[in-house]
Amino acid sequence: MKLRRYALVFVLLLALTAPGLGQGCSMCSSSVGATGEKGRKTFTRAVAVLLFPTLGMMAAIVGVAFRYRNRYSDEQQDS
């Protein structure tokens, strides 16, 4: 039951982000298309530089959430 709920939330969030991803991709591809080979390589590197710190922070937040997910319910049962 929980898995089905998580899957539904994931699909809903994915559907809501699709229009934004499409718009950004067309704008970036048109601007990169006007540059040369060096500009394309720079753009690819810039995307990686912006992506990895964001993924690292999100992974840390999710890791902390999973680590402490039962702490509140355990405190309520002890009282």
C-alpha cells in the first residue's frame, strides 16, 4: 500500500515538472547551438558543476531524514 502511494506521488511530481524541463532544454540548446565546440564543452561542464552539489545536498537531506525517521514515534511511545 505504501509503495503504491509513493509511486503515485512520484508520477505526479514527474508529470508536473515535465513542462519546465522541456522549456529549459529548448532555450539551452538554441543558445549552445550558436556557439562553437569550445562553448559546447564549457556548457556541459557548467551543467555538471551545477548538478553535483545539488544532488549531494539532496542526498544528505534524504539520508538525515531516513536516519531520524523513527525518533519522534519512539519518543511518543516512551512517554
